[in-house]
Amino acid sequence: MRNRNLLVEIILALSLAVATAQAASTTIPAGATISVRVTDTIDSKLNHTGDTFRAAVDAPLMVNGKVVVPQGAEAIGRVTEITPSGRLRGRPVIGVELTALNFEGKSVAIRTSAYQEGGSSRGRQTAKIAGGSTVLGAIIGAVAGVPWVGTGVGAAAGMVVQTVRGPEQVRLPAETLLVFTLQSPLPVE
């Protein structure tokens, strides 16, 4: 009888150990989306490729109806690309990705898709401003009796305006919602 009780205790202990191990090892599948709100402003004028930023998980990550990463968990990210626009042409771009999630006293490295935010093209803006000022210059020149001079002066004025305005910047202000896709499965204990 004593051996039988010992055998039952061993079986129960093993069952509990297996159940605990299964519960402790959950995997978030690749392709899962992670939505975060940026807590640090990211700016194409101030930040550089390789800079880190912080964000907060906006919605809990769940597997089989169980919360694996809670809402509000800290997310750490990295700036992957900063492409400034030129004074007269080019499109500014910021690229970011997540690198880690911090929750329940642990930090878990992750690999996500990149998120990109771009500004408007400076070439198109330059063409519009230079074109508009050229037309305006031609009208003023025609009234003054020298349309070709007015056209040249108008075009030059448009280029000066764009040069003085300087390059456009792109910003991801604090509280901006970003959505990433997990690129590889993420085991979470």
C-alpha cells in the first residue's frame, strides 16, 4: 500500500511539473501584430540611425485567450533609417523597428517588421513654388513691358524661397500609434 501511495505521489508530481512547464512556455507566433504608442518623440532633424526609443504596448499580446504580454509593457525600439530631404528635392523618411519587450521583470528580445513614415517630396514642392512664382513674375514683367525678365526673376525667387525654407522634417510625436509585425516566433516564459 505504501508503494502504491508513493507511485501515485510521483505521478501527480510529474503531471504537475509537465503542466507547469507547458504553461510557462508559450510562443507568440510569427506574424502577430504588436501595437505600441511612442513615448519618446522621434524627429528626422534630431535623431540618427541607431538611436533607441521607448514605447508602451497599446494592446495586450494574447495566445489562446491568455495574456502573454500585458498592455502598458515597455517596448524598446531602434531607428533603422533617417533620410533627410534636401533643400530643393528629396523626401524625408524615418524608419523604426522594435528590439525588445520589458514586462514582469524580464526583457525579451524581439524581431519585428520596420515601420516607415515619410514626408512630402521636396522636388514637387520646389516645382510648384518655382512654377507659381515664374507665372507671377511673367505677369508682373508683362505689365512692366519685359515679360522675359519677370519670368526669370519669378523663377529665381521661387528657388530662393525653397532654399531659405530649408529641408522638411518628419516627426513621430509622443503618443503616436505604430503597428509592427513579429518576424519570428517569440517564446515567452
